[in-house]
Amino acid sequence: MPLITDRKQVLEVYTAAVDRRWVLPTFNSENLTTTEAILTATRDYGRTIGVEDLPIIIGITNKYKPRPQSVYYTHTRRWEIGMQLFLKELEVLTSGESPFSKLKVMVHLDHIQWDDDREFLDWDMGQFSSIMYDASTLPFDLNIEKTAIFREKHGDNILVEGACDVIGKTLNEEGGLTTPENAERYMRETGVDIVVANLGTEHRASAADLYYRSDLAKQVSKRLGKGCLCLHGASSVAPDSLSSLFEDGIRKVNIWTALERDSSVVLFTEMVKNAAKIIGRENTEKLITQGLLGKKIDPGNNASVDFCTTTYRQHIVFQEMQNIVLNYLSVFYNSKNEHE
Ligand SMILES: [Zn+2]
């Protein structure tokens, strides 16, 4: 089916997810390989639990300085070209004869900046299912003011997610965590559909001092009532520490870093193991001599075109990203939850 962008239909997907005790996952993507891995894993997981039209949200950031994903989408490094391609590819992958045409795919704009993304906001926002308006770097009152204006302008047509606080202060900076009072005031005064709170996670890949504050999530979600609480920075904590999300009142979770970080390990290992097939005997021997490769590497193989292509490298990443997504889906779409 085509991308679900109509506000009413998007809200229906969110409501149905709550009925099934699912936490809706949003995986960000900055290339076609990632997009296909997310869709493939979702289709496969849907089949294993007998839900062919499993919902999935695919997100992208625009001029968000920590990771401007539409900019990285193409080597032109132009956000408007990247954004158009991202949307076009999703459109093709979700329609017609595509193997993913049964899925309920929604497209999310992530961390749209109140200042740097002004130009982008003149685009037709109707192409998107939800948008995270991020004014969290501003003082709290101003954040509320800006977000309320944005909600007023776009909120009748698109689901608006707002950032109550900056995600990523350490636990030592107690002030960094969202308080239930602030979350409630933020939602009431901005009118956003989804609130992103700082619940201890971070956008960094990982850090020893981080953990997801399940207790705080429960307090915040209680104050928000039926409002939708969203967790960002899920890659910074172990997936099995996220198994209580639904119980804690979290309805949407955003993930990106883990896809790239964890697939890199597999890609790197595979390439080292197959060094000679990729770069040939002479280059392998040179790297062994330089101490960059170990003696266990067999330089006896000849290079093969099957191993030195972009396709080869992308395929390894694609397969591992699928595994990572499947792992998260089994936590967030845990069918055990439904029967409790
Ligand atoms: Zn985020």
C-alpha cells in the first residue's frame, strides 16, 4: 500500500498499536541499503507473527547538525536532493509489485530544526506521516512558544512530535532529565501529539554512565495521560533493557546509531577474513608485512570481482542491519505482551 501520510490514518495505526501493546519503532535511514534492510526485516518478522501488514516508521533528519541525514543521502551532499531521493525510493518500495507493498509504512521527519530547517519547512509537509519539531536547544519557555506556533500551523494535517528537553545530558546533570511536571506543561501548552522526553538515553553510540530510566518514564507517561511518549537515543542502551517500554507508557521509539555501529563490526570482520579475495595476494602480503593484518590471514587467494564490489560490501551491511532490526522488532512487537 502507498505510504500512510494522512493524519487520521496515521493516528489509527498508533491506536491499533496500543491495542496490541506494541511500541511503534522508527528506524532512521540515510541510504537505500538501510531502508531496504528495515523493510525486509519488517516484512519477514510480520510473516513470523502472522501480520502481513505490520506497521513500520522510517525516519530521516534534515539539517540536524549531529547527523544531517538527507545531506548524507547522496554524494552531492545537498539536502534537497537527498530528501527527494529518500522519498522517491520509499514510494517505489511501498507500491505496486514491490515485495513490501503489504506493509503499513509511515515516514517520519526527525529532529527538524526550528532555525536551520526554515527553508525545508516550505516544502509540502503532507508527504510525511509525522514530524519531530526540535526547538529543544532553546530555553524551555521559548521552546514551548516555538513548538506551539508550529503545531498551530501544521498540526491539523500531520502528527507533530515535540522535544521537551535536549536528549543527551548525562545523569550527573540531574537538570537534564525530563521532569513529569515539565512534560505535562509542554504537552498542554504546545498541543503536540508526541512528546520526546529525556529519560536517560543519549544520541551517543554508547556510554557506561547511561541507562534508560524506566521509573521516570512511568511517572512522565502517567502525567501525559493518553499522550504519546517517545524514546530517542535507544541505541545507547542494550536492547533487552528496553523490554518494559510498553508497560512504562512509551508508544514510539527511535533508533538509528545501532544499525550503522553494529553492522560495521560485521563488515570489518568479513573484509579482514576475505582480505586476499578483496585486494589480491600482493596487497595482502604488503599489509601483513606492515603489521596491519595478522599472520592468520591467508594471502593465497586471488582477488575476485565478486568480493571487491560495492554490492558485496552493501550486502554484508544489509544482512546485518536486518538482524539488528529483527532483534528490536522482537522486543517492540512482542506477541507475548498481547496475551498478558
Ligand atoms: Zn533523536
